[in-house]
Amino acid sequence: MNDSIDRVRDHYRATGLTERLKAALAVLGPEEQQLKPEQLAALDQFHTRGLAATAELAKLAGITADMSVLDVGSGIGGPARFLAANYGCNVVGIDLSEPFVEAAEYLTARTGQSAKVSFRAGSALALPFDDRRFDVVLLQHVAMNIADRPLLYREIRRVLKPGGKFATFDVVLNGGEPHYPVPWAKTPGESFLLSAAATREAIEQAGFGPLAEQDDTAVAKTWFAELRASGPPPSLNLGVVMGAGFVDLASNLGRNLMEGRLGVFTAVFEAVPIE
């Protein structure tokens, strides 16, 4: 297990990320100027369909201002900042990549949200939180990097209150092995994909009951087609985070979806009370 975690950590190492972000954000104004969360949406939503997907998942999960939310695999904090800004909830993000956590803290300070949003470096397989702490846990484009799915989902169940919501939005196997590299893995050694059915089964076995589910593959295909038709990406894009080659990785994900090799699975589950 440690070998696979180390490979994933290396994939997201992102040396010098905060300094790159500072340089890229100069187009929006001086360092001391406070930014709005939506100004960062092109580079801080590290998943298919970006901010729109985060907004839809939050609505599906029924997030409200009085909830405590955990974002597992929080990246540089875009979804966490969106939730706090739009729902008024308190959000904690956790990510395996220390450079991502440092960058998330920097961007959250730039948007004036540090009182509502915080981040921790750590593994999704050993969440550094007390039992039954959170009302909602979000997982967006993260599980593809995790080999031990049963442990992942048990940890999420552990930190959720009884009746709490687990909202997931992930890439799944559909009709064949994917072409690599892709955004979450340069080789199959960092990729641990399951089908939608196997994902659902693993989640339910961890102590969850289904509340809502939808196949977002078709809308993801449309999104990728629109991206290709729109021309070069804006200067603030995920390439700032992952490097200049990220466009090719994202294109490969689009190709895999178009060829029916991969799909996109969205679902919300309820933490079943444990007797």
C-alpha cells in the first residue's frame, strides 16, 4: 500500500506551486488585493466539468450553512472555498500533497476565507479526525488513485455523523482499459479504477445506503467537446498547477470518455447508523 501511496504523492508533487500561483495571479491584481473565489475557478477545480460539477454535487448533497463539511482530496482548495462562499458552511480539506495544501492555504487567505476554510496534509486512508465529526464528506475525482477502496470508504463512514451524507463524483471503468497518461496517473501504477457497480458495492459495504445516483458520462463528453471547440485555454488554467503537459493529460481523459473506456459516476449516500 505504501508504494502506491508514494507513487500518487510523487504524481502530485507540484514543486514550487505556490510561487507559480503568485506569478500567474498577478494578472488579477497586486498581491495584497483580495480575490473572489470565482476568479480562481479555471485553475482550482481539479475535476471534469470544473465548478459546475462541484455546484451540482453540493446541491445533490443538500449542503446548508449549519453543516460541517470535509473535502477529501481537496487539491488546492477550490471546492472548499466554493462551498464556504455559497453555503456559509465550515469546510475542512485534506490532501496527500503538501504543496497542494500550502497552495490551498495561500489561495484561501487571498480570498479572505481562512476563518471558514482550513486544510490538512494527510492520507484519505487514515483521516486525522475524530469519529462522527462531519455532516457531509465530498470526494471528487480522488478514488481513482486509491487501491484500498474498502478502507477509503470505511474511513469516510467513520468520520461522518449517523445520517450524514457522502457525495462522490469520480471517473469509473466503463468499456475497457484507458489510454495513459491521464490527469490522475501517468501510468497504470497510480491508477486504481473500478466500474460504477463495483464502486457502489464497495461504498454500501462500508455502511452506506444510497440516496441519489446519476451517470454523468454524456454530459462530461459534451463538456470535453466544447473545450476542444473553444480553442486555447485561458492563462489561468490547471496547467499552472500540474505543468504545461496537463492539456495532453486532459485530452486523453476526453478521448477515453469518447471511446467508451471510462465513465463518470455521481452519487450521494447516507451513513447508516451503526448499532
